[in-house]
Amino acid sequence: MRERIERRNHLGKDASEADTSVLARQLEWREPLTAEERKLALTVANERGADLGKIRSELDSLIKGMD
């Protein structure tokens, strides 16, 4: 994430003012998900490209499980 933020800031075309110091603060203050929250969480690694069909299928399964 740091590299992506630095690259984005270097280009100077991003509306966001967030830089790596903002990321550092967010990482300091993050709280792990509870066991209940983890049951409803989906991790997506977007750095490698995302399989949108797979993501949609997994989200559909999570949503159905909430009923």
C-alpha cells in the first residue's frame, strides 16, 4: 500500500491528501475484527488483479448466510 500511495502522490493527480503518514496512523489505530465480524468479512487482494466473478459469488454467499 505504501508504494501505491507514494506512486499516486508522485503523479500529483490524486484528489486525496492522504499520504504514507496517514496510512501509518491508520495502521496504528486499527482494531482486529472480532470472531463474529470475521464470519462476515471478505478479503480482496487487489494488487494482483481481482476475479470479480469470484468476489461476487463469495459476497452472494455471505449475504445469503445473513438471512
